[in-house]
Amino acid sequence: MSSEKSFYSSGELAELAGLSTDTLRHYERKGVLARPLRKANDYRQYPASALQRVRLIRRAIAVGFTLDELASVLKVRDSGGAPCMEVRALAEAKLSDIETRLREMSELRKELRAVLKDWDTRLEQRAPGQRAHLLESLNAGRNGGLGNRRQGSVNLAKKKREMRSK
Amino acid sequence: MSSEKSFYSSGELAELAGLSTDTLRHYERKGVLARPLRKANDYRQYPASALQRVRLIRRAIAVGFTLDELASVLKVRDSGGAPCMEVRALAEAKLSDIETRLREMSELRKELRAVLKDWDTRLEQRAPGQRAHLLESLNAGRNGGLGNRRQGSVNLAKKKREMRSK
DNA sequence: CTTGACCCTGGAATTAGTTCCACCCTTTAC
DNA sequence: GTAAAGGGTGGAACTAATTCCAGGGTCAAG
């Protein structure tokens, strides 16, 4: 039943993971994906675990981690060392980022759903002068607690500017 | 009670929205933020609605929209026209993206929480040889239905490559 | 031995969003 | 009037992730 090979070539891994071999190499260069053993011909031989690693990477990226950030976290993990506070803090910050983004996303999902429903309704009714509200609702979203913060580096914009103009 | 001004300067709006005036100008250039009226001195005068618009933009970006994509959607909305199928399709695609990302994110949130808890436990116990599992758990996450797809443009990687090598 | 399918490498290029730069203008306070 | 603070402009630069490129192997099939 186990149709899983224990080694993948770069092409195979790329295929399985849904990305290009170029990207795999990139991950390697960035230090988030370990350099795999090579065969005699210098071809990469990825262990099965690499697939999971790649999936982890993609999830982490999707969630706002930077390859460099990830590298710092994974380096700790891979060497089994105790995470220096820096890394722990990073992980914690990411977690709270994620929570914020989760809220935002489900918010936007709701809005987007409403918009689509709206559009479809309007398109069916076809009342000529109707002038659909379309994304109007999107604009309306409760703009309560959220507001600014970006994914990783927050609002350095004018801070930097202020520094140099000082 | 309404402490809200009805017009903002670019600096004010930037401040409120938590981004730089440069970014505001960028949004304008990209066509997601309407060119505001100008005062006699050529200063921008943003209507209060611009703040909501900017917030919408940020949410949309956070969720995977591209400024160009957003522009195409918003252009429809702003002109009150019926959304051409292209735009509707885009919105729908984004919705499904969002749903996928939501799943991924809450998945990763869970994992991240576990990792943090793990770390803290280990750090407290301080069993020397323990060699923490750290992110180990992250690797373990159910890799069921999800897997590859990226935010916006999916997997063009090798597709393009294939085309040209044909 | 040639062809086609893969793989390798380092560095350049691209894409998107954002920021920086240089230079000029306006308004307010001293 | 002059410095400080805030605006404006176009275009260059930067960052991150990914892709492209050019030149060079390996290997099985025909």
C-alpha cells in the first residue's frame, strides 16, 4: 500500500510539492531546505522528509514568514538546540500575526461572499437603472480594532524618514 | 461625538491608515485609490471615504489580491457597471483562495501554538539530553488535501518552462 | 553517436509592493 | 525672510520570492 518512494529527484520533489526545481534550489540557497545527498552524478537525492519540509515551508510562507525568518527558526530546530529568545519571540510574533490575519481574512471572506451574491442577484434581475452596489459592501466592513499593521516589518516608513531628517 | 474630519491631508490619511504617503501615492498610481481633489496649493484632500478605501485595499492585499487585480475589480465597482465575467471570476477565485488560506493558517496557528508550548515546557524542564522536538510537530501536520497552490498566480512555473521547451 | 529528458550552476532578471531620492513649492512661526 | 514642517513629482532603488538563462553534464533509447 505504501506507494511512497524514499528518495526523490529534484524534478519529482518539485512536482509533488507543486513548485519548480528552481524554487527548490532557492530554498536550499536560503537555508530552509537542507542540502540533500547527491548521487554519483551529482543529482540531488531528496529524502521523503524533504517533501514535508517543503510543505511546511509553503505553509509558513503563506502565513507570512520570510524565508530568512524561517531559516533562523529551522536552523534551531534542525540542530536541536534550545531556541534563543530571539527565535522564540519571532515565532510568537508570527503567531499573533497569524491570528490577526485570520480575523481579517474571515472578515474579507464574508464580504467577498456577500459581494458575489449581490452581483449575481443583480445580474439576474437585470433592473437596468439598478447600478449595483458591488463592492460597496466591502468598503463598509467594520473597521473596528484592526487597521494597519503589516505582515512582517510593520510601519517603518515614516520612522526611517524621521530618523534621517533629524 | 463624531470626532471625524471630513477631509484628510495625505499625511493624516497615511497616519490613520498606518502607511506612508509614498504608499498612498503608489495606490493612486496603480489605480486602486482615486485621485483626490486638490486644494489651491495642490495638496491632496482626501474625503473620509478614502480611509475606508485604503483599509479595504490593505485587507485585500493581506488576503492575496494584487493591486492590479484589485484595480480591475474596483474600477468596475467605482463606475457602477455590471461586473464583466472576468471580474466576477476573479472575485470568486480569490474567495476560494481565501478559504484555502484560512484553512492553512489555522492549521499553522495550531502548529505554532504547539511549538511554542513545547519550547517553553522544554526550556523549563531543562532536561539536558532532551533535544527538543521544537518544530518537529510542524513537519508532522496533516498534509491531506492541501498541498501546493500559491496565493494568486498558481503554478505557472513549469508550465511556462514546458511551453518554451516545446 | 545523437537525441531527448533531466540535472547542475551561478548570476541575471522579473514581479509586486514599498520606499528613497532630489528637487521644488507653501504655510506658519519667529 | 528664513527655518521647519508638510506637500508634490517622477523615477530610481530596494526586498522577497521566483523565474530565466546560458553553458555544461548524465543517461537511456534508437
